[in-house]
Amino acid sequence: MSSSLPSLGLFAYIAASSVLAFIFPQSVLAFLLVEASLLLLCYVPAPLKIKIYLAALVLLILIPFLGTFNGYYLEVAIQIGIYVALALGLNIVVGFVGLLNLGFVAFYAIGAYLWAIFGSPQANEFIRGGFFPLSANWFFLFLIFSIVVGALTGTLLGLPVLRLRGDYLAIVTLGFAEVVRALVNNLDKPINITNGPKGISPIVKPPLFFKPWLQFLGLEIADSTLYPLYFYFLILVMALLIILITRRLEDSRVGRAWKAIREDELAASAMGVPVVRMKLFAFAVGASFASAVGVLFAAKQVFINPESFTFMESIGVLAMVILGGMGSIPGAILGATGVTILNLQLLKGLSLWLNGLRQSGAELTLPLLGSYSLSQLPAQFEPAKYERMVFGLILILMMIFRPQGILPPRRNR
Amino acid sequence: MELALEILPQVLLEGLVLGFMYALIALGYTMVYGVLEFINFAHSEIFVLGAFVGVEVLFWLQDTGQLAVLHPVFVLSLVIAAGMLISGLAAMALERVAYRPLQGSPRLVALISAIGASFFLQDALRLFESLWRNTFYLNYPTLDVLDQVLPVATTLVVPVKSLMVIAISLLSMAGLFYFVNRTRIGTAIRAVAQDPETASLMGIPVNRVIALTFFVGGAMGGLAGVLFGLHYSLVNPYSGFVPGLKAFTAAVLGGIGNIPGAMLGGMVLGLLEAFAASYLSILTDGAFGAEYKDVFAFLVLITILIFRPRGLLGETVREGRA
């Protein structure tokens, strides 16, 4: 029975970390330990079945349960889900096919604005009749619709630019994203479509279709606690679906064609791979993922404006893909989780800690340098505001020291 | 259309100033692309660094009371020299740290590293200014001479600032042209751009030439940064992104890797943008205004790349690693 030892250890770890997080609901560290259990699951040699059960335990029960005590945990988990989905979408384009797309955020914005415009009174500005906002039941229809729109815009962008060489392609996609952002920013006149920099609000949330069932079970939960849980499960389902689709695609003829193009475009086309069609398909799939996630993002935020869709978002997602390993699905998941936790929890935690130090006004005495009052620490110095530096460092260091990423894809020989 | 023609001279001047600025930045992109075949994405931060060095030198002169005493030409030369030197050195350091370790790897790897460097530098500048001055939105101190305007005609008012930008840009471009085409080092740069392997067989120290190219391109970017600061007076660590992208557009427009092309591309883009900013709203009856001038530049870029990727003065691009 020695093989069950790692499984038992894992279970003990999960139990211990969640008890810690339960006792200290405000502690960043405790929740990080819970999150780390998922990473541990990938590495500990235990039977697959047990791993799946344990992962389900953490994802389906522990995190939502802990989230009801500290809403911020759930918020972090939702953000992680969103970025995992985005990173998986970008991973197809950058990782599988090797096309550097710097304008990925454009498709995310298109999806978000699609639901924002029709799921709020905004559409009344240019369609008469007062039909809007659409009722919550339209949400899922728009989710599907956004996949179509994303695929279409991805193809439309891809058609003219895919013949360009690698680095030109990168700049053109970047330009495309800036054009989309400028349009969103300025289309409040002559016809008010996007409401410009002021953004759109309130956006309708998805329907609580399961509420009668909950009541049937005798559960009375207030909407304000229900919605975060609901979004958590929605993004979880979406991320799992995307993982499933990407995995199936990767192992299919299409996936092999993509990788062939990445390794040597000329050779691939000589072997009969329809290069342009395959590249377009990759663009379309990536774009449709991003666009669907955008719809969910808009519904979750209730308010969106162009500021959420800057170049920095594109680079952030790129940093996630590169950190994890281009072309690797576990890598994209790990990268997205790692970078999001770094941004939302570690850097914010550090900022709070520094603020605390500043307010305490303690004296720091350094040998040789004399003492320094911490209250003099400039207020501008807040680690949470230096996301770009983090992204930049990740990109440079990974490129120089480990271009294949933390979890490089396994090559089938 | 009466009004439209009346503002034409002013629009032309505006376009020229913008164009020279873009051209100066574009030189950095194009020279580096010439020798390394890669887009130095962080060049826009080298440009901003120049602007920050300029403002810091001016602040220093102001604090020591020298600004009011010294001759403005001397002040300008000092500020420009400092901006060029530091930007050039920073570009060299960047090449050494972020690009040289990647020589021989696929081009996308270097591009990603360059994007990382660009982001890193933006926040590094912000961090430095935050700790040093507790703010990172800086205002250039004014120089009285530069604030004067020359009313040439009823329809044209020429600010001394604009004249300064045009004169200094012309001078430095002429200098660069001479340096690249008439000196031994310039010949080495062109040789490396044409064929690095053969150049190295001929005894040209390729790595040193590449470093030098980064220095010269960076110095041009730094100069543009100082001029940008003096002309528009506001700088922040992120103000390089859009001009950088446009200057890159200018470089591609003129034919990347081609020095006269970068100058021409900058001019064309600057003029187009000034026209778009002033006439778009007149032509469309106010439906679309100056806010679309950025979109306009990117549309130019996309169109050029699709229909004439070699640019206006494009040289045949060397068949390289794809």
C-alpha cells in the first residue's frame, strides 16, 4: 500500500491548507497554499483517478466554500479563470502556430462590448423601440453569438495580414487592437454606440435559472452572495470546456498541421498543409475564445470602459503564455494562474504592507547608512502599480534563460 | 472651403514639426532593423528617456539658478547633448543585456524580449521619478526665447519652438547622413547591414558595429525626446508608446532599413496626420474629428504592409530567417 502514500499526503495537505484558510479568512498566504494544492496535484505521483477527485474537491467545494467567507478569494479565482481562458486562446495562436498576436485583447473587447451594448440601455441610443436592455435570458444566446462574431473578426483580420512575416504580423495585430480601442473610445458620436470613454453600465447579469431549484432544496441565498459563486462556476465550466477543446484540437489533424507550420512553414506547405487556411482557423479559434470570455467579463463587471482593453492586457496574457511555455496547455494554465496571483495577491499584499509601514512611521536603522523614517517612503511607491515592470521582467528573463517556459510542451516523437 | 484653405499653411507647419519628430525616432528603428533585422520595440522608451534626461537637466539648471543666466543656445546644446548621450548609452546597454544573449535564436524571441524591455523601462522610469520627485508627470521649464512666436502672415504664425525643431532635426539628419555615407565607421555599418557574415570575414567587428548602431539610433531617439519635451512640454513614462508606434509606421512606410526612407516616411506620416487632424472634421461635417488621427496612422501602416511591404523607398529585404 506504499503507492497510496502520496495520495494521503496530498489529501492531508489540502485539508491542512483549507483549515488554515478557514481560520484566517483574511490571509493571502493561506489562500495561496490552497491554490498551490492544484499545482501539487500535477506533480505528485498518484493515480489519475484520485487526482481528479482531489482537484474536483478543491475546485468545486473548497474554493467556493472559502469564497463565501472572503469574497476576495472568489474574485481572485474568477480572475484566474478569465485569464486561464484567455491564455489558452492566445496559446493556440502564439504557441501552436507560432504567430505573434499582439492585439489579442481586441477580440476580448469585441465580446465584452457585444453584450455590454445589447445587455444595457445603451442600444436604445441607436435602435428605436426601447427593447433594451435585453432580459438576462439572452445572455447564453449572446455567449454563442459572441463565439461566431469572434471567429468572424478573427478571420477578417487574418485574411489580409497572415501573409506577412512574423514581426510585421505582430505590429499589425497591435495596430488593429489600437484601432479597435480608438473606435470604442470615440464611437459616442455621430451615433452613440459605445458611449465613449465614459463606458457602459449597468450591464445585465446572467439569468439565475437555477434559483427555483435552490428554493426547492430549501436554500435561501441572497443574490449578492449567489452571483460571485455563479460567476465562479460559469468561468470554471468555460475554462474546462476551452481546455477540452484545445486538447482535442491539439491532438487532431489540425493541431499537427499547426505545429508543422510553426516548425517550418515552407516544409509544411510542401507536404500539402493548407497553410493560410490553417492559420486563419487558429486566428478564428483564439479570437472566439477571447470574445466569449469577454461576454462573461462584461456581465461580471456590470460596468466596462475602454480602459480595460489596453495593450497592457495583451502583453499580460502574452507574458502568461510565455511564462508557462508556448504551446503547452498546462503551461498556459500555470502561467495565467501564476501571473494573476502575483498581480492580485502578492503585489497588492506588498503594497498594503508598505502602506502599513508608512503609516506606522517606524524608523529603519541600517548599519553605516544611518536611520531612515519609513513615513518618508514616497507615496508613489506602490508595487501593485508596477505590473508592467513585472510583465517586462517575465518576458526578458524567460526569453534569455528559459525560452521554452516553465512547463514546456512534450514533443511526440 | 474658404476656411479650409486658410488654415493650410498652419497645418503644413504643424505637419512638418510632427514629421521631423517621427523621422528622428524612425531613424533608430530603421538603423537597428538594418543591421539586426529585428524591431527594437523598446526604442520608444529610449526616446522617452531622452525627454526625461532633458527635463532633469533643465530642472538642475533651474535649481542652481543657471537657467536665467546662461545663453539659451548653450542651454539647448547642453540639454540635447545630455539627452543624446544618455539615450545612446541606454540603447547600447539594452542591446548588451536584452538582445545580444539572444543572437541566433528565432526572430520572435528577440521581439518578445524587446517588448519586455519596453514595458520594463516604462515602469523603471516611473519608479525612478516617483522615488526622486514623487510624481512622474513632469512639466518642462519654459525658456523665454522658445515661447516667442513670429507672426509671418495673417494665416501663419510660426512659433520659435517649431523653427527650433525643424532646424535641429535638419542639422542632425545631415550629420547622420554624412556619418553613415562618408566615414569609415559608417561604411562598416552599411557593410554589416548588407551581409554580417561577409562583413565579419572582412575584419569588421560585427558586434561592436551593432553596439555602435544602437548608440547612434538611441542618440537620435534621445534627441527626438528632448525636442518632444521642449515642444509639447509634458512628459510621462508612457508618452513614448504612441509616437513610437507611429515612428515605426514611418520607418515601414519609407522602407525599413533605409535611412532616407525613414526621413521621408516620417515627413509623409506627419503631414498626413496633421491634415487628418485638421480636415477630417471639416470634410465629414464634424462627424469624425481629430480623435481619429491615431487610427489614421495605424490604418496607413496596415495598408502599407499589405500592399507594399517594402515601403516607398524599399530596398530588397534580405532573405532571412523567417
